[in-house]
Amino acid sequence: MKAILGFPPLTTHNKMKKAIFYIVATLLALTSCEKAELDSFDTSYTALNIWVGTQAGAVYDNATYNYSYAYEEGSVTFYAQVSGVVTDYDRTFRLEVFGKDSALVAPTVRTEDYVIPAGSVGGTYKVYFNTQKLTDKSLFSESDGEVQFRVVPTDAFAIGTEKHQQFKVVLKNYLAKPANWDSANYPRVALSKYFGTYSRVKYQFMIEHLGLIDFEINYNAQTSYDETTNVVSAAYAVYLQQCVQLALNEYNNTHDTPLTDEFGVPVTF
């Protein structure tokens, strides 16, 4: 092979040396870029995502809260998760209420100083609504209300990703008397046999302390409570009666006046 313009012939050995030179130069350049990117990356950046749905990450359009399902305070669950680095210290965030009916429901709403613990990326949290603090007891009894929650801006968190910046709660306030309260066809049993005369306040109190709505008592039930059919046995109904009696005694002992229904009559079971 002849030399060209005074350079030595480009042998196979020289070709390999040249190729190695280019590879090393390229790797050094990439390493330099990566280091520059790492040096300039802001590790303090953290966005906070909030939503209602499932802890696994499914996002619902809204959650529903019915004031009638709790005599005093009930709750709605929401989830929060950070997009950013995990820290070795607790981080706190707060929510603010806004939207269509926020002024009407603000007195009933309770939020907290929510904490994302050190070493964690998020958790499960609640916002609370108190039926007794409604300024108008008939509010949302004929048409649904709506309120939204978002994170109070701070230097600690940037806003979350789309669909994770706020969540909505649809508000209801109506409770129908169960069809089986006063009468039921055998082997079904009327609820009044165990819980007495119906009142909305009484039913609210039962729902709050038993966690059951529109359930049925059946003499032929083989299990204490069938969650699929919402049916309880007669023996279990006695237990439920005792539960609300104890809850009522506790309520009356911790309040200035006994629990009284919408007719001005003290509640009994």
C-alpha cells in the first residue's frame, strides 16, 4: 500500500487504532454530557398528585358523600403521591376547598395537616363532613351539590400531573325510609321489630354506627351477615340492636342533651 501525501500507509493496524480513538472520544463526550446533566438536575423538585379512586392509581371523576349517612361526621377517602425524590424527613401538605358550593359547605368541612412520612412517596388520607354543622338541614336534599379540593400552594410541592391536581366530591343529603321498616313478608322480618319506630335521625345513627344501609333481616338466613345480599340473621339482628343501644348510651353520656329525632322525640332502640 502506498503512502498518500506523505502520510504512512493506512494499514489494518492503523485502522483499528483510529477506530478505538473515535470510540474513546465518543464515550468521554457522552460521560461529560451525562455528568453535566446530573450536576444540573434539581433534586428538590417534587410534585404532589392527589385523586379519588383506588390506591392502585385508578382515578374517578368524583367521590360521593351523603350527609344523611352520618348523624355527625363522616369522611371521603383520597390518595396522595409525590413525583420526585424520597426524603428522610416528614413532609406536610394541606387542602383547600373551592368550587360551586364551597361557601355553603365550608362550615361542615374538616381537613388536616396531612403528612407524607419520611421514606414514603404517599399514602391514604381523608376529608371530613359534619352533618350537624349544615346551616340548612334541607341542603342538597332535592338536588346534588358539588365541592372540590386542591393542595394549598407551598414551596415544598409543585402541582401534580393532569387529572391529579384536584378532586371533586358530589354532595347529597337525602335518606329514604326502608320499605321493610314497618312490615315484611315471612321469612323476612320488619326492622321495627328490633329498632322501633322509624325516624330519619334514628336511621342516620344506625348507618353511622352499623355501616349498613337498606339491609334485610331473614329468619332463614344461614350466616350472620351476607355481604353480597345485605341480609342478616335474626340472631345477628339482636346483636346489631345491642350495638346501637350501647352507641346511643355513649352518645347521651357525652352530650348535653339526649339524641333527639326530627320530631323532637328522644331516640330509643
